[in-house]
Amino acid sequence: MGVCKRRCLEIIICPDREKLGIESANHTADLIKKLLSEFQEINMVFASAPSQEEFLEYLSKVEDIEWGRINAFHLDEYLDLPPDSPKRFSKFLDEKLFKRVPFKKVHYIDPYGDEKPEILCERYENLLKRHSIHIACIGIGENGHIAFNEPSVADFNDPKLVKIVKLDERSRIQQVNDGCFEKLEDVPRFAITMTIPAIMSAKHIVCVVPNERKSQAVRDTLEGPITPKCPASVLRRHSSVTIFLDGESARLLGKG
């Protein structure tokens, strides 16, 4: 395992996904305990993707976390899926974490009731304004997106905390490559996402990024210009970010 620091970033390179899951979960557990020693309760945001499975698996097994003092949020959710679809991000997080540990409260982005999506965005934004985020647990997409802040819609100075976005085709293809959908036509075209300022407002960010398909995005994030063309590059402006990579996702770093 390798550790290095670049400006505000700590980069931890693990030999494989299993070790990545263990190390990122232990790091996050330590952060949680430290924050709970300072605050009566804390607020956390979680990403929904196969890349997060090992991290969430090991985090859910940490025995000495006071989950009842933690409020949970999630980063994004598809529009245009049936309410009972197992492809919903909330279903993924329920299975991997939210139903495994006793959070004080889980705040879902739920676009499947009577609420119009625009009203839901406003309501969720107001929730975030009342619950300052202490830890944002995120990933990076193949096109450099964080949450669903695609290069086509990413705004480092977005006036909104939550918004509706149209998904880039590359992101939709990634969902097929990840095995989340059988074919591109099945992948929703729109989603609700927390914006970049909402993510960057977190006191700490833990970013878990395995897989060779993410290697170019990782390189652009860490070694390219800070630009909305690679939304994740904005993480280099945050004061407390730890990025966990495996050997495959880190393979292009330092290659010129």
C-alpha cells in the first residue's frame, strides 16, 4: 500500500479492491469517531455504485460506531425508473448499508411520490442547509463526474445544492459496463444530483475509486487542469480529501 500527499489531498494506493475496501472503511470509521467526539451528531453522504461495494461492506461491519448519532444522505438518484425498480440508488444503499446499521435518520432522494422533481430538489436542498455535511463518501465516474455532475453540466459555482441533470452517454454506458443495466436503452437519461458546491461543503471527503476503467479519470483528476471538463479535479481545492485507489485505477499516475 502506498500513501502520498498532493496539496490538500492524501492519496492511498491499495494493492487490490479488497484491501481498498478495508482501508477506506477503517479510515472513514476513524473520521466518524473523531467527529462524534466533537459533535453530538453528524451528517454523512454516500454514493451508490458497484465501485463502493467493498467500502460499504466493511464500513457496515465496524462494531464500535455510534450509528444512532449519524444522519445519512445520498448523492443522487435516477429519474424515470419504476418506483419498485431494484435499480434505484436508494435500493442499493439500503442493501449495502442503510438497512444494515441503525442510523438516526436516513434522508432519501425519492422522486417517486406525488412531488414534482423540481420541488423535491428544493426540499432536499433545504434539508442539506439544515444539516451541514461532515463526511461525503463519493466515487469518480469514468468521465470524471462526481455524483452526477457530468462534464456537460458541472458548475464549480453552482447556485444550487441539488438539481436535475441530463446524463452524458458515457455515464450511461458506464452503468452498462458496471452490470447495473443490460443495455444502454435501459439506463435512465435524467437524474437528481447533489451539486459540486454541496459536495465541497463537506468537512471531509472520502473518495473510493477502484477499476482500470477509472484510470484516465483518476489521472485527469490528480494531474490535469482543474476544470469542469473533469469535475472531480475540483477536489484538489478542498481542505480535507482522501482518495483511495487500487493498482488498476492508479496505473496512469506519473506517466507524463
